[in-house]
Amino acid sequence: MRAASKAVERSSREHGGRMRAPRRFLERRVGFLSWGLDLRPVRMAIIGGVTCSVLRAVMQWLAPLPLKLIFDNVLSNHRLPALLAWLPAGRSSRLYIFCLAMVMIALLLGLTSYGTNALLAGAGQRVVYDLRCRLFRHIEAQSARFHQSRPIGDLLSRLGGDVQAMQSVVVNVLPVAVENTFTVAGMLVIMMFLDWQFSLLALALLPGLWWVVRHYLAAIKGAQRGARRNEGLATATAQQTLVALPVVQAFGTEDTEAGRYAELARQGLTANRRAVLLQSRFTPIVTALMTLSTAMVMFFGARRVVSGHLTAGDLLVFSAYFRGMYSPARQLAKLAGMVGRGNASAERVAEILAADERVPQRPGARRPDQVRGSIVFDGVSFAHPGTEATLERIDLVIAPGEQHALVGATGSGKSTMLRLVARFADPDAGAVVLDGTDLRDLDLEWLRRHVALVPQEMALLRPTVWENIAYGSPAASRSDAVAAARAVGVHEVLSALRDGYETEVGEGGTGLSGGQRQCVSMARAMVRDAPILLLDEPTTGLDAATESVVLAALERLCEGRTTLMVSHQLKAVRNADAITVLSNGRVVEQGTHGELLAAGKAYSRLHRFSGAIHDQRPTRRPRNIGRLRPL
């Protein structure tokens, strides 16, 4: 749990400052207290649960005593303890009183047990819920580099299965652990008070039991750690396959993908089976040690009763307390798999919480009152992790309200420049400057609120079309969404859908065509009404009719906004105020459409090539068509 403890210590500093020494001590001693659970919102429930646990422990201490008194002072003629000398002398009266005491203790045991479980289990569910939400916010806040290096399916596995495993431990084990801590401590004191020599003999095998518990729990935890890792990889594989299912089916690779998934699931099954086998050995070993200890207690206890050093009632009390002390080990044997799974899951959650790859926010970040829209790339260089430089010493000035286009071959760094403007990443060298201020000196939330992005792959996140449009502005209503669609010129396209603006888009937008999704994306950018507009291949994959609608919408959307557009379709950028041509991460040309064509260099070659592809027509029958066999 060392990695988990470090992550939790960092998390604790974020959620309340320096941890106190007693809590640090407890976290080193009790596994689930080192899971980063914030207990402050449920402290009253925990206090109530612990109080019920203490009362239940007291009832556990008292439970064997009426039976001892019946054996010693009703069935035998031993004198009552001085504290009970006021009881009536008749055996029948004493029997009624002692039996009534047994019933009262049992009732109080039930009530305090209910209070302990209800309060502590409820508190456990709440703190794990808070952890789940905190983990989601943490994942959500990470940079693009973080998400590029981690499969979505694995993150979902940690957010779902791992947190659920932790919740099972907290809900099922926490109440048991708290109850048994107080119960065992009190029983040990009473046993020592009755006969300390016999107590030491009864506890002689306790060190061996402690070693067995520690050894097997560590082994079970290791097996569960491997199982959770493989389950996460299997989930990631399933998620990737299902997202790309049309491609998988089109190329007939269902068996290949099923084999990959089955192999990862098999590895997880092997690790889980190892954990089950370990637990299967653990339980009988614990039972055997406890049976041996019980036999020793009864053997030597009976001899002490015969010799007159103990009464039969004392032996009954010792036996009851002894079983009560070893009960936690028995319960732990039953819950060992759950505890091991919870600890392994806690490590996986802590690993994500410890990873802090968020775009940094500088202290005192500025939130200017207005945005003019001047954007400057000043000697910007950038490289993705483990790759060569994507951008090298980029110098570019975009005036307020200017429509600036970026063109170039695939991989030349165009989309990366858009991501730097939105601060999905920061440059490795140089600076991106907005209105004279380095983006790193601006408040990140403020910056993103003043930027609207129309991505190449449109992400739809809400059930209906109008809700996806309104996603661009939290305060936007349905009428605002329709007004934005009208303003950008896509109302006719969207209103013609099956249910108009109430059309459900389906998961990932599968219910809409590419052009319809792009229309939703531009209406979303319009409703956001941001002064800076970023367009990433807005016309890719559209048919001629839809493309003309989108191009007209783009003209309306770009009006009055500083616009940075990436496109391979050169007819989409010919009306831009300025065009920058990139090659291998460097600026090779800048100018207007007419100037760059007249220069006859890189842009002119791109334009001729684009035109040649556009104007291509089939001139003859394919050579192999005669070889096609009739079905």
C-alpha cells in the first residue's frame, strides 16, 4: 500500500491540510483507512457507529457472566460476588433474574449491532461515493497526454469495478473491524483480571495465527492485484472493439478480437482462481489453529477446575471470551478475498489519484474583462511524449477578428496548434499569447469559456439534438439552441430530422449523419458566442450539397470572431484573410490565397493536387472487370 499511502497523503493535503499524527498512525495500521477516504462529511455517523460499537462490546463482555452465575451460584453453592450480594437468596429467584439478564443483554446486543452496521455501513457508502466522484473529477481534469497514455476502458474499470470493490470492504469489513477492536480489547482485560497465567496459555498460538493471517492476506492481495489489472485490460479491449465494431465486422476480424479478449479474461480468471485457492487454504488453517487453541483451553482449564483454581463458571467465561477473541480471525478468513480485492483496487485507484498531469494553473492567474482576440505564436515548439518534435519554432501573428487558415500535409502540426490555443497542452518552448498575455498566465476556465471548438470528430453527449447544441452554454434553453441554429444557417437541416430538435442522437451520434453532426457542432459553437473560434477540418467527409450548407454556415459563424481553421479542403480556406502553410512542423509559406497561388510554391502544389483529385473522372473501363465471375 506504499503507493496508495503516498497518493492519499497528497490527496489529504488537498482536502484539509496536514494530517494529524494519530490519523497517520492509524493509516499505517489499518488498510482501508489509507485509501484516501474523506471522513469529515460523515463524522457524526462515525461517532454514532463507534458509540454503538463500544456499547455492543460492553454487552459482549457481559454476555457470558449470567451463565457463569447460573453455574456457580444456582447449580452450585459458590458465594455471590460482593457487587451482587443484594440479590435474593433463593435459587429460583436468582435463576429468573439471571435468565432475564441474558435476555436483556441479547436485546441490547441486537440493537447496538444494528446501530453499528447501519451507521458505519451508511458512512462507508457515503465516503466511497465521494471518492468515486473525486476520482471522476480527477480523471476529467487531466490533460490530453494523460488520456492518450491510458485506455478509456481501464479508467472505466477503475472508476467502476475498483471503487465497487473498495465499497464492499468498507461496508462489510469496517463495522466488523470496529466492533471486534473494542470487543477483543475488553475481553483481554477481563481474562487477565480473572487469571492472567491461564490467559497467557490460552493466547499462546496467537502469534502463529497473526503470521498466517498476514502471510495469506499479502498473497491474496497480490493475486487480486493481477486479477484487477487483467480485468481492466480486458475491459479496455472490449471498449475499443465495441467502439470500432463496424470496422471489425467489415474486415471480418471478430474471431481475432474475441481471441484477444478471451486471452486477457483468461489471465484474469487464472489470477482470481489463485486468490480463491489461497483463501481456500487460509480458512482451514485458521480453523485448525483455533480448534487447537480451544482444545488447549478446555484441557488445561478442566484441570484447573479439578484442582480448585477455577470454577466451572470461570471456565465457561474463559471459553466464551476465547471464542470472542478469535472470532475476528474467523471472520477475516471469510472476508479475506474481499479484503485482498479491495486493497488491490485501492492501489489502482491511488495510482490514478497520484498521477497529476493536469494543465497547470499558475497562482494569481488573470481573468481579463474583455477579449480582443489577438493570438501570437512566439517561437513555439512542441512534441508529443516519445515522438519527434511536432512543431518547431513556430512564429505566427493573428490579428483580432482575422480568419486565419492552416494547411499542409497530414502530420504537419496543424491540429496541434489548435490544441495549444485551447490549452489542451502547453508548448515545450516559446509561448502562445492572447492579447499580449501568455496563455499560461490566464485562468484556464476563463480561457476555455472564451474559446469555441468545432472538432473534426464531433462528440455528442446529450440525448437530443437541442440539448447537444445547448451544451455550448450551460444557461442555454431550447429556444436559444434553435435561435443559434437559425443564426448559423443550419435550421432547415436540423428541423428536417425525424423528430426535429427532439431527435435522439444515439450513442456517439450514430443516429445522425456526418453532415448533420457537423451542423449541430456549428450551432453549438454559435450558442457559446465565444470571441475565438477553432475549426478542425469542418468539411471533411461531406457530400457536395451538405458541404455547401456547412461552408455557408461557417461564413456566418466566423463573422466578428478571431478564427483559426485547419482544413485539407482548400476551397474552404480560399476566403481566409491569411493562410499559413506547414510542413514537418515548420512554417514554409504565409499569405492570402491569391498571393500563395502566384508564388507557385508549396500552397500552389497543394492546390493543383487538390484540384486534380477533385476533377478526376474515370476515362476507361477497369482492366479486370472482365474477370469478375457471376455469382
